[in-house]
Amino acid sequence: MIFNCLETPMRLTRSLAAVGAIGAAVLLAACAQNPTYPASGSATLQTVARFDHQVTGVTVAKGGRIFVNFPRWTEDAPVSVAEVLKDGSIRAFPDDRWNAWRNARKDELNPREHWVCVQSVVADRQGNLWVLDPAAPAQSLLVPMGAKMVKFDMTTNTAVQTVTFDETIAPQGSYLNDMRFSPDGRFAYITDSGAKGALIVVDLSTGRSRRVLDGHPSTQVEKDVQVKADGKVLRQTDGRGVGFSADGIALSPDGTTLYWQAIKGKTLYSLPTAVLVDAALTPQQLAARVVRVGENGVADGLLIGRDGRMYVTAPEDDAVKVRDNVNAPLRTLVRDARLRWPDTMAEGPDGAVYVTSSRIQDMSWFKPANPAALPTTLFRIEGR
């Protein structure tokens, strides 16, 4: 049974009656800590699919095929990468073998040929699907030889390129988070949201990678920022707050400018991609070209659509916000109580924007034994 705190009073009464007195008390307590309110903004949310596991990434490939991923954060997820079918169900991608990894079987399976802890899926302009696997279950120790990005030919659903990351690129403590691709498909840009933030630049023609802006203020958490949820500072059971560094990433439609920011931060930064891919520049020369664009507040996912608008997820506000261009003021596009921790966004071939609700603030890290942590949801934003 799926319980919704936003049900009408009559339906809510029937739902509570169906679970008995003890179940009703638990569910009402969940609603009390997950307050509801009328949706607002110029757009609305259309539910595409609901999941029994924690979703983060989403992408929409040519032809409208939708893919999502489920990282191994608090559970040994049975499926890591999936295609969302038209009826909202999921199918393991590319097959069951790639999804066969289990933490308890890590000594039996080759981490280069299985999904260990997938964080992001992105379709490029060439019709390929890329899967980013930081290989750090529970965002803890990296599984040796597991950090990788894998390219799939969407006509055959077969892996055609694997880029592996050694500890010079993905050291212990790192967590490769999200990625964007140059329009010509030659370069990939990746954020590292781990303990020491950085950007990763990958030359896909050679498979060579560089770790840049490692420890630079633009890729680190901002110490004066506290991430809140439901109006309170979000803390783990041991008192630690949210500490994700460089996370959200976006590329201008012409591919000339890359944007990023930390979750535990409010500032949006950018660099010309011509500077990023210039391996001859020293770290000091590269750092000198970083531009402080403005402030988004606490944000997770970033997306620049083909129309040039920048979309920003705002987990503190259960909202997706938008800039009509990267220098325009930030305004609320949609705010909805169902949008708990809006995470990753993707643009479909028809221009529709999709967003996942990963419910990070409801995880057992922050709310042990919380009954409201699932399901997670994939939405399509209507009426932009």
C-alpha cells in the first residue's frame, strides 16, 4: 500500500483505517515530520514512475527512452541501472549480469564488469548512454578497480567503451557524482562531491583523465552554509551535517562554458571549457580563470536546457527553480511537498524536463527507521 499525506480527508481516513491503529500512528507521525502545503509556481508535476529503492540519476535518450539509477547508499539495491518502461515499471539495464553485484559477493565478481554503486546516467548527443559508477557503496570506501564510466551503444544496448579511474583520479574519500559531455562527444566533465571536491576532465578519444581544481574553494563545501530540511538543519544521528562538495554540473548548449556548485554551498561557479581541456595550464593558471557567477542557495542538480534556461533543484524548498538565462534572477518554477529532495534533472528530445525526488532527508542516515523514506519518484515538469 502506498500512503500519501496529501490525500483528501475522506481518502486519508480510509487509508488510516486500512493499516490499523499502530500503523496509523506511525504514518501520521511521518506526515507530521514531512509537512504538506499547496503546490505553487508556474509549473506542475506529473508522476512518471515510483520506485521501491532510492533513485538519484535520470536521463532521456534519443527516441524518448528513459533511464534511472539506484545507488547502493543504505541498501544493497537489487537493480543499479534501469530503463523506465511506458507503464512505469523498470527493466534492468543493460541486463541482469551487469546488475548482479552484491556487496556481500564483492570478492567473487569483477567490479569493472558490474555496477557497484551507480550515481549518474547521461545520454550524449551522439545517441549513446553513459553510466557513472563511483564504486563507493554507502559513500564510503571505494571498491578497488570499480570506479568507472561506461558507454553503451543504444542501438544494441552493448558496452562499447569503459573509462576506469585509478586513485590519482578517484582517491579514497572521493565520490564521482554527475557528468556532462561536450557537444562533439570528445570530452566528459565530472564533479567529485566527496570529502575533497574536484572536477574530472576526461578525453574520451584517449580515455585519459585529469583531476583539476582539487581542493579549490569553488569545488569545496562552504563552511558558513548549513543544509536544512523541513526548516531544521539536517544532521545525521552522530550530529554530522550534510557535507557534499562539488555536485551539480551544467554545460551551456554550445559547450563553451561549464557550471558547477557544491550542495553544502550557495555559490555557482563557471569556467570556459577551452581552459578546462588545456592540459598545459598549471593549477594556478586554471584557478585564476574560475568565475563566480552568482548564488543559487543550497542546490543539488543543475541543467541548462536547449532554450538556454538554467534549472536548479532546491532541496531545502522542495522546489525546482529557474534562471531565464544564467545571469538572470532565480525564481521558483514549481514547489510541491511531493518533491522531497529534488535531485537530478534531464531534458527529453521534446524539451520536457524530468526530475527525480531522492528523499535524502528521509534516509535512515538522518531518520532511523523512518517509514516515509520510500517510495522515491520520477516526475515530469509540466507547463514551464
